[in-house]
Amino acid sequence: MLNVLFVLLLLKMISSIAPLGSSFAQAQERVTKLTESGQDEVINASLKFLKEKAKLKAKTANGILGGAIATSTILGVPLGHNGSYHEGPTFAPPLVREAIWNASTNSTTEEGKNLVDPRVFADVGDIPIQDLRNLGISEDRLMNFVSDSVKIVMDHAPLRPLIVGGDHSITFPVVRAISEKLGGPVDILHFDAHPDIYENFDNNYYSHASPFARIMEGKYAKRLVQVGIRSINDAGRQQIEKYGVETHEMRNFAKDRDYLENLTLGTGEGVKGVYVSIDVDSLDPGFAPGVSHIESGGLSFRDILNILQNLKGNIVGGDVVEFNPILDVSNRMTSLVAAKLVRELAAKMSK
């Protein structure tokens, strides 16, 4: 509604200053140009601000005890409108960030890395997704903005992007950015209750149910390993076969466990590293009730950590997505679960 009012106001302003005889089509064209110009200014200002924050974090990481090879760097992407059922993940990044530093625990991960150490862990804040949407930015430009933001983080070694979502649609522009920046495909380890590989779910090219179709058709990933899958239909199975996806369904998890806990990724010819994507609903809802799509019979928290901590490969990026704080329980249990996933993924990525 606000977007419509904004356009009507611009039309009124332009009509008041347009020369006599000007057509309505000309007025519309001027509105479009003014709007796009304003959007460009906001996008460029946002990217410049992110660049300065990334520069500072990189300098800090490099300036301590010989620096670091890889610093896990949180970038919040509060985007939830591509969800098929609930937009609550929009509100997740600030709550996950708060839970990371919750006083009920300490700052040391299970691997013994301390998140207070700026060589291990950095945070460059959230990008202004909702502000840009309020300005009427197109979905294509919004996804390009996400990709550009990720590339800015990667421009500042030793920072590596660890994305806090947001719905799962953001994984596509993130992986695209990483692949383009590194000059080749990555291997992906994907934890989820759903394969998220529909061709075009609900006629939404960027649906949270379709990011891995976008990734695979763009050849941004060479190998896609999915774990925790327990909600899949014929269309999903056809897509999995089409793209040669390695899918480990929960009904077979007991026999797949040993293989998954000794997984090696990122070693294929031309592969530039490993990307880890964790959808919080990969967990059984008993561990994480605050998600939009409840699917019983999922992974335990320890199942995920055993696979992650034993993973062999150079992790170049990752995300934790689909936490829905609106549906969380009163003690914010799921925010703490999502935060620990971020903490342990950060520990695995950093070096």
C-alpha cells in the first residue's frame, strides 16, 4: 500500500511540473527514472557502508597475532517474503545475534574456539532488505544486492560469509556470489526437511522452495548433498534425478550415518570449496519448534554436529536459515538452537 501511495505522490508531483501537453506515458517514464535513480543511490550507500564495516573487521582480524586464514563473518539477510507459508524468518537475524551472546552460555565453541577472538568471528550487521522493498525495488535487483553484499565481504580477506536468514531463498544469491567470486562451482552440504529444488514453486522464481534448482541450473554447485529430507513429492524426486543430487532421506538415516559422519567435499576437479546450508527445520521439531514448516521425525542437534564437525573440506561460506521467531516458544528455545548452529559452523569455518 505504501508503495502505491509513493508512486501516486510522484505522479502528482510530476504532473504539476510537467509542461502542458505532456502525456501521461511521459510522466510515468519520468517516475520510473526517478524511482530507479533513488533506488540506486540507496543501494550504493548501503554497499558502501557494508564495505567500510568489512574493511574494519578485516583489519582487526589481520592485526592480531599474525592474523587469520579464514574469519567466519556474520551477514544478516532479513528476507522472509519468499516463504510459501509464513514470513516470520524476516525477523530472525537480530534474535539469533542476541542469542549468540546469551549470558546462559559462554563464548567458547565445542571445538574450543573463542568467538570473542576477532580472528575467529566477526559481524558486519544486517543488510537493509525491508528498506529496499519499501522503495519498490524489483526482486531481481534485490537478489543482486544480496550477491553484491556477499562479494564485498569476500573482498576483505580473511572474512568469509556466514549468512543468518531469512528464508531459504537467500541461499541462491549467496552461493551465486561465492561461485562467481571464486571462479568456479562449490560443493554444498545441505541440511533440511525439504529438498527445496522445485522448478518454480507457486510461480515464484525465487521461492524458498526453489533455491537449489536455481543453483544447480546455474552450475554454481557441482555436488549437492542433502541430509534430513523427509517431505518430498514426485516433482521433487524428478528434480533430484535431473540434477544428480545426492539425497539422504531420514527414513534411511540409520544406514547412511557412518558415511555422512565421514564426508569429504570440495575435492573434485574445478571445485572451489564447500558451502554449508542449514535449514533449522532439518531438526526434529522437538529440538526446534520455531519454524514455519513442522516436519516430525527429523535430525537431532547432535546428528547435525557430528556430520558438520567431522566434515573434511575447505568451507568457503554457509548459512543458517528458516528460524521463525514468531512461532518460537516463550523461552526462545529455537533462537538459542539457531545461535548454536551459527556458533559451531563459525568454528568449523574459521582457521
